[in-house]
Amino acid sequence: MTKQLDADYYKLLHALQAVDFVLVELNLYLDTHPNDSKAIEQYNTFAKKRKELVQQYETAYGPLMHFGHSYSRHPWEWKEAPWPWQV
């Protein structure tokens, strides 16, 4: 049986995807501009924001990553669908 997902699920997932995009772009920029302190500050701000979003998401909807990168509540939640990459 598939879980019913509310609008907040999609809102949080979209916010996470946007922050991840920014982090990837800043990471690539910093590879070629390692001394840009403003970019490093921006990267750290978005990394902190990502941590907050992940905590919100996982508290409400379950783990995002496996192999010890995310906690799982009891019962084991990985069997629950849909997974973030399925929506």
C-alpha cells in the first residue's frame, strides 16, 4: 500500500532539491575559486540549511539516505514507498 503524501512532502522535497542544486554549483565554483570567501560563506549557509531541511523531512517522512547516513525509526522504514526519487 502506498502512503498518501501531503503538500508539505512535496514542498520539503522541492526545497531540498533546490538547496542541493545550489550546493553542487557552489562546489564546482569553489573548485576553481578556492579563495572566494563569500562563496565559501554562501556554501556553508546552504549546507546548514540542507541539514535543517533533511532533519525536517526525515522527522516527518522517514530517511532520505541509507548506509548509516540517515536514522530510521522503528519499524524499519526503507520498505515504505514512494521513495524521494520516485516522486
